[in-house]
Amino acid sequence: MGLLNAFFMPQKNKDGRKGRGERLRHVAIIMDGNGRWAKERGKKRIFGHIKGAEKVPEIMQAAHEMGVEYLTLFAFSSENWNRPAAEVSALMRLLARTIKANREKFLGNKTRLLTIGDVSALPAFCRRELDLLKAQTKDFEGRNLVLALNYGSRDEITRAVKKMAGQVKSGNLEPDEISWDRISGNLDTAGIPDPDLLIRTSGELRLSNYLMLQAAYAELYFSKQYWPDFSREEFIAAVNEYHRRERRYGLTGEQLK
Ligand code: IPE
Ligand code: IPE
Ligand code: MG
């Protein structure tokens, strides 16, 4: 292989596979459609959120069985604060309750809880539950649940740029040293591999400010199911679909052979 080719080779996964059947380490999900699910049943939106939260352990288990190391769930976006105050506060109470109710499961399954997004803006009763479970699970490896809370890519990159600007100002960073590695190291996802597969439920075909930079080369899968109806079977179907895709990273199909 020529030097030029070597230079342009995409980074291989740990097991050296690329292209079709590439290893699946990280699945990110936009859990959407709770409100419509409830409305179709003549119930309040929060009822859909409760059903949605109950769905999480099943999908966590399926992801683990499929060999997924990181599962990242969009639970509350930086834009969701603009919803009616009653829905926002119900979501916050549900978050704290769900964390508490699943504590034993995280400990029993040795699942590490991580968060992305600016959690400092969450109510104290949420932060308490999150901080406790994060601390209790911080040494677990191999099985990670990442909750995106008050998360939005534009907010995340804004905070990262501010941090780096501060480092430049204090003389700890030269503008020439700014690289993608440096930028990604200042994102909330520092240390977490990029998502390989991004699933959105509810039939919406958009990313809604979720992991915009990290998902640059993620395979996208859109499900028509509302999140409370999403199933282990469809999760497995998405994983199987992922393994049929060819990830080319800008190369030609022939180069991957
Ligand atoms: C996703 O379901 C959960 C959150 C955004 C918190 P939605 O609440 O967005 O449900 P729809 O899209 O209105 O049906
Ligand atoms: C994205 O869903 C956020 C979460 C799933 C938490 P939204 O329902 O907020 O996104 P839009 O408004 O349809 O784009
Ligand atoms: Mg929605």
C-alpha cells in the first residue's frame, strides 16, 4: 500500500473490520413519539412518557445481548424546555423516579451510567439521583448507558468552543493545536466512541440537534413505531440492517475489499 493510501485509510475498529459487518459498539436512539402514542389512546402526553420510560430496560437488555457497549438515549433536549411547564416538570419528576427505580438493575447488571448535556440546569432532585447512580457505577466497564439530558449539539459545541477559547486566552492552547481530536475531546462525549447506528422512532426523519458531529458517519435507521411501541424485535431488526450496510467513510467500495 502506498504512503498516500495509508494516510487516507479510515480508522479501523478494534477488531480491524470495516465496511460491511463492521462491529457495532455504540447505538444512539432518539426516543420519539410518546406524546402521539398517548394522544391516540385518549390519554395525556405524560402517560406516553411513563410508558416510554418503562420501555428502556428492555432495549438496554437487547443492546447488551447484541454486543453493544454504549447505548445513548435522547431523554430531554435543550429545546424541550420550551414545552408547557407542566410537561417539563412532569418529565423531570419521571426522570428522577426512573433513575431511582432502576438503581438495583444498574448495579446488578454492572451498567455504568453516564450523561451528556448540561445537567447543571436540571432540578436538584434530578441531579441528586443522577450523581448518586453515576458515582455508584463509575467503575463498571463494557456496559454503558448514556443519557442525553438538556442535550443539544449546538449547545454542546458552543460550550466546547468557549472552553477552548478560554484555554487559548490563558496561554494553554495554541490556535494551531486545534484539531478535530482536540474539539471532540471537549465535547460532552469525550472518551465515548462515535455512534455506529442511530435509531429514531415515531416516523420523523430528522436529527433534532442530536449528536450532529458524533453521528457524522453513523448509519441511520428510522422506525415508524412510537417509542412506547418500539420492541426488542425491531431493535434486533435495526442491528441486522446495520450489519448489511457498507460503511465507506468516503472511500470506494473496491477499496474496502
Ligand atoms: C419524545 O416524545 C420524548 C421527549 C421529547 C421528552 P415526544 O414527547 O416528543 O412525543 P411526540 O413527538 O410529541 O409524539
Ligand atoms: C427529540 O425529540 C428530543 C427527544 C427525543 C428527547 P423532539 O420531539 O423534541 O424533536 P422535534 O421537536 O420533533 O424535532
Ligand atoms: Mg417528539
